[in-house]
Amino acid sequence: MTKFSIAATAALTTALSTLAASAETEVQFWHAFTGRLGELVDAQVETFNGSQDAYKVVASHKGNYSETLNAGIAAFRAGEQPDILMVFEVGTATMMGAKGAINPVFEVMGDGFDQDAYIGAVKGYYTTADGNMLSLPFNSSTPVLWVNRDKLSEAGIDPDTDLSTWEKVGDVLGQLKDAGVDCPMTTAWQSWIHLENFSAYHDVPFATKDNGFGGTDTELAFNSDAQVAHISAMGEWAQDGKFIYAGRRNEGGANFRGGECALFTESSAGYAGIKSEAGFEFDVRPLPYWEALTTDPQNTIIGGASLWVMAGQSDEEYAGVAEFLSFLSSPEVQAQWHQDTGYLPITSAAAELTREQGFYEENPGTDVAVIQMTRKEPTANSKGLRLGSFDQIRGIIDEELEAVWSGDKSAQDALDNAVERGNQLLRRFEQASN
């Protein structure tokens, strides 16, 4: 072969490669993950891109949950929106209210899309009243009780002691305090766990209109006797040094992973971090319930985020989005995501595959969240929350709960005030949505 033919062949190869690359439809995916979760998302994207040559997903980190949502909204207004936007669960009503901004997932996925394959208590947050999915659940978690078995043993308490009810937890907290434990219990995400999930688990409304699913004219209702009783008990524990408040987000996680605290209410997705950092034996237990309120608790609700498909894209991009979301929903991918992160599997098939692979048997307690979420069909009170301006409402709740923990307000006064202040935000959202 002559030098000319070699050069010509190289040029032809380059041209063909460029043509092939240009034939790929690019799908922009904006998310809020960093660290290990960011690495796992990158691995999913790399696997999908390597499995076919028609589409190329480009994943971009856009900040924390709030920052990612705001970036997506700003981009849509500028006509530069991504194809897929990760939005945390409290932004669901905001996305629904953004007229013309999204294409519902069930429409993008087409006629063959089996919505029944997704776990009801997981998809419920993101479905319409007639059961159609608006966005795809992605990283979904639910709160559980984490137990430092070594801490219980050191205090002379049987590490297998029953902690299924808050009554029993209260007794154990007293024993831990008497034994000199400085942090008997702490929590993460206090509103999500101790009001939002508490309400669902005890099948009492957090808000009217089916927790907002029935319309934007909803009003907050988490100041009823059940919620007041729970927050009152926690306030007393805080004053007695049995409950140690560490912060509004997950600041308490460091205290628990560091071995300071005996009990910790947190997301099931804390599994990866606790397993890698804890220098002690630990358990994952179901979230406790008040036996005075129920002997058969309902399901808890999810936290985390879902993937929204943005409007204004080409048919080719939507085809790529559908392929990518189908890939993320496949049993193998979902099972691996569930096992790597502690997030819930979004389909029954992924949960069953995880069980068949022996993961739950090898890692006791990792199925607690799945069982807790799927043991009952969701009710109007336990399907989830769909409230406008909910990120800001959570800030109000945090502020009022802190006043209870410090002893400055009664639970009733604090929750009444949070409801009144939060309803003002709901009315503004309702007016803006109409």
C-alpha cells in the first residue's frame, strides 16, 4: 500500500468515525449527586452509552437538590433546558405547576410502558389521580431506625431488645440515659421523618385534599392530636437529654457513624455510609410506631428524587430518553443500584432479584425498608405529599421544631404556628398556579 493510500485510508476512517459520532443523539441529564453517588450515576451512564451507539447520555452535576431544580427552571426559561432533570420529591408540585415545562414520563415511554411494574408506595408520589406516572422514581428512600448494638450492650441492654414502638423506645432511652450515654438518640431530616412519615405511618393526614393530591387548595393539618403527642414526647426527651438534636439535615449521621449515639432515625439510604464508616455492630430496624395510636401501622413514604423529562426537545431525543429510562428501570440495573446505595428498588422485579441473589440474607436488615414500604397498599394519607413551596414550608417546620427541642414552645403552639405560616405559602402557590 502506498503512502498516499495509507493517508487516504486514515482520513476515510476519521471521517467515518466523525460521521458515526455525529449520528448519536445526545441526551442531557442534570443531577444533584456528588461523591460515591455521583460515581455510581456516572457508571450507569457509561454502561448505557457502551451498550448501544444510537444515543449518548451526558450527565452533569448542577449542585444540591435545590440548586439543580433552580438551574432547570432557569434553563427552561432561557430555552436551554436539559432532556432529563433530577428533582427532589418536595419539588414535585413545583414541576407539575410549571405549565408547559415537562412531558409526562408515561407519554414519553409510549404504549408498552408497564406502570404496574413499579412499586406502588414508591411511584405514588409521582402519579396523577388516575395512576399515570409524571416522572420516573430514581433514588427513593424511606426512614428506618438505626441501632448501635455495641452501645446498647455497654449500657447493659439486650441489643436484640424490642424497639418496634415508641413506647418501648422511650423506655430504652431512659435506660441509656441512666447508664451515662451522652447521646441516646438523634435524628436526621426531622420534618420528613417525625412529621411527614409519622403521619403516613399512622394513617393521619399531613394536609387536606389527600395531602395535596386533590388540588392546590389544600391546607396543612399536621397539628392534630397524633402529631402533637409525638412531638411533645420528643420535646420531653430533648429536655431530659434522651434525644440530642444535631441539625436540620443529616448532621446527626456523623454522630451515629462515629459511635456516639445509640439510636438514629434516618434514611434507609444511609446504609452505604454507615456500613463503611461504623466501627461497631449495627442493626436496621423498622421505624417505630405509637401503640397508643395503632397496632398495625401503614406504609412510610419516600424521600429522594425522580427524573423529569423536560419539554421542547426533538423526537430523537425523546426516543433516547425512553431508552435510558428503560435501562435504569431494568431489574439488573435497579437491583445493583439498590444494593450499592441503600435506596429502594423502584420495581418489584428488582427487589425479587436482589432477594434471589442472596443480598438480603448476607446483609441482614437491608430489606427492612422494602418490607416497610410494601406491606400495605398506600392510603390517601400514605401515598405521599404534593404541596407547593414545600421546601420553604419545611424550613418553617424546622424552625418551629427547634423551638420545641429547646423548650421555648409547646408542641401544640409550634405546630399550630407552622401550619398557619405554611398555609400562607400554600395560598400564594395556589394563586400563582391558577
